[in-house]
Amino acid sequence: MSAEAPSYWIELLDRAWRVGLRAAYWSLRVWWFLRRPTLESAFVAVWRGDELLLIRNSYRRGVTIPSGGIDSGETPREAARRELEEEVGISVSGDALEPSCEVVMPFECKQDHGHFFELHLDPSDPRSVEIDRREVVWADFCHEAQLAEQPLSPQVRAYLAQRRAEFEP
């Protein structure tokens, strides 16, 4: 027997992970419904010229940007850097992430306080996006003009609206 698992076993394991993540996510939603907590999260808008990196999580509909909860004792910038590396394999120093805005809104039975950061990549940057196909099942850059057509999360829509308002005369 070969040391490397056949691809169908890898796909089966990935599917099992996705089912587990979906179950955990729905359990959290029930908990949030009962408790109505306020949670802090960090979002990273990765811009390559006029394109924004979007991702799709296995456990949620629609698309978003790399993001996640802020762990105890972690700063929003540290959480943003960690989530960026975990979700799309982009490793940067915290200084490379520029604070953009904060969005506070109800989302999925909780009050979500989102800290948004931006990472600007040079359009010729050869850095590739690497997803695990478990938590993140799709990632691609989307031209800014096409973002309105995407099924974006409410927080990302609010971030884009604030960004547009900042740059409009």
C-alpha cells in the first residue's frame, strides 16, 4: 500500500470535515439565538489593484472576505493576520494590514463588531491563494465593478459602502 492516500480518501475526509464544520456552525447559531451575544471579529479586504479577494465558506451561504473571531487576549490586527493565513494561506506581518473601518451590526442572532483591515497587493504579485477545501471551499479575486452582483455578507457590503463614501467627493 502506498504511503500517500488515494485522492478519493482525501476527498472523503474533506467532506467529513465540511459536515462537521456545518454542524458546529449551526450549533453556534442556536447558542447565539439563545444568548444574543456581542462578538468581535476581524476582516481582511485583500485588494490586488481594483480586485477584491472573495471566499466562500463550506458552512455558510454567500461570499465574504477572510475573517473570523478575535480570540481572548488577541488584538484585532493579530486576529486579522491569523485569519488571513489560516483561510487563504497569505502570510504577512501585522504592519502590512492597514486599519480601514469598524462595522457594528446584528448578524445571525448576535451583535457583530467587525474590525476591517486592508492588504494591498501589487497586481503583479505572484503570491497565490491556498485554501483548505474544508472551511474555505472557493476563493477568487473579483473586479470592483462586479462586487454589487455578488451574494456578499452584510458586513462586507457595509465595509464597501463606507469605503465608497470615503473616496467619493
